[in-house]
Amino acid sequence: MHAPTPLSKPPAESPEPVALSEQPKNPLHGLTLETILTALVAHFGWTELAERIPIRCFALDPSVKSSLKFLRKTPWAREKVEGLYLFMLRDIRRREAANR
């Protein structure tokens, strides 16, 4: 048997990071969670955000800092926030197209 050389990669290793040019149509690519959350708060406000995604960090004494801490630890909540952000972008585009 041969021992693996230090340069060989184990088969279960995750793929290399995707370059910017490989995700030109992904609206979330390159955005931080803080940027996404800040845009949602500016668009909806904390009250409506808490109604759309019912989590305590949006409803009780909300702040970007406490919300980011929760969202970074909770994948299902982060997915909901990212989904709402994508919905917001589509809605803004529809409104702009309708006003032309």
C-alpha cells in the first residue's frame, strides 16, 4: 500500500471556491448577510420584517447586530432572509418596469 503524498487531496474534500465570474446571475453572490439585512430593514422596517419572518430577534428589541448573530447560527432563518431579499429585488424590478 502506498501512503498518500502530501500534495494529494482526500476525495471528500470540498470543491474550490467559485470565482466571481462563475456566478454572474446570482444576485446574492458577493453580498454580506449584513448588507442583505440592512436592505430589508430599510425596505420593510423591523415591524413588517418580523411579520414576514416571525423570529424573536426581529420582533423584540431588534438590532442588526443581534439579528446577524442569530442568523449566522441558524441556517433555516438565514434562508428565509435571503429568500425575502430575492423577493424584494423582484418586486422592486416589477414596480420599476410598471412605472416606465
